[in-house]
Amino acid sequence: MDSIDLKDRARIETTASPYPLIWNSFRVTAISAMQVLVFIVIYEASVEIYISKFGAMNKLFGFGMQMDNGTYLLSILAGINTLAQIFIEKLGIRLGATVICGAVWISYWGNIANEVPNRFMLLSVLGMVSFAAGVLLSFRADERRYG
């Protein structure tokens, strides 16, 4: 019947994690951090390119504080996006969560759209790119079908 003795059974049970929630929490943390890092790296690179080509950017009162709070908001939205991508089974709901996170992100930056439309567009697009990167990295192996 079953030729595995107790020592082998104990070894097998300890090598496979009985706690998938722990591994999924590591995935959530890593993918959320990656989304925020994608945004920060590309934004800083874009600002440097803009400054080198066109000179200093417009100074907006309170923009630094809004940028700091925006980073916190992006972290929260990236966490929500990743939680939805990993723990929800239906693809439509998962993509809907990404769209809702993107809409919240764009509406957060809506107050600077009139003064600096280029910076508003840059921040909005980069937020959506970081959410899309989270969606692409969160697909499960059974969803990666090629035909």
C-alpha cells in the first residue's frame, strides 16, 4: 500500500509549506514594493531628463507634501491591487480592482491638472504603469496559456 515510513513522511511534510497564506503574504509584499519602486524610478528618471532638456520645473506650493502623501497612497493602492490579483479568482474583478485603483490615483492628482498638465499626465500614466506591472506579475501559472 504505502511504503513511506514515518521519517520520510515527516521530511516530506516539512519541505512543503502547510501555510500558503504566509507565502502569499510574501508575494503581496514583494509585488506591492515592486509597483512602488517602478513608479519612483521612472518618475525620478523622467524628472531628470526633463530638467536636463528644458531647465527647472514649475514650483507648485505644497507639491512636495502632495508627492509624499501620493507615495503613501500609491503604496496603499499597490497593496490593494496586489491583494486583489493574488486572492481573487475572477479575472474581471481583478482587472476592475486595477481600474479602480488607477481612477483613485488619477483623481488624487486632479488638482494640479490646470497648472501643470504635463506633470499631471506623467504622474497619472506612471501610476497606471506601476499598477499594470503588478497585474502582469500576479498572473498565476495556470492562466499563462499560449493558445
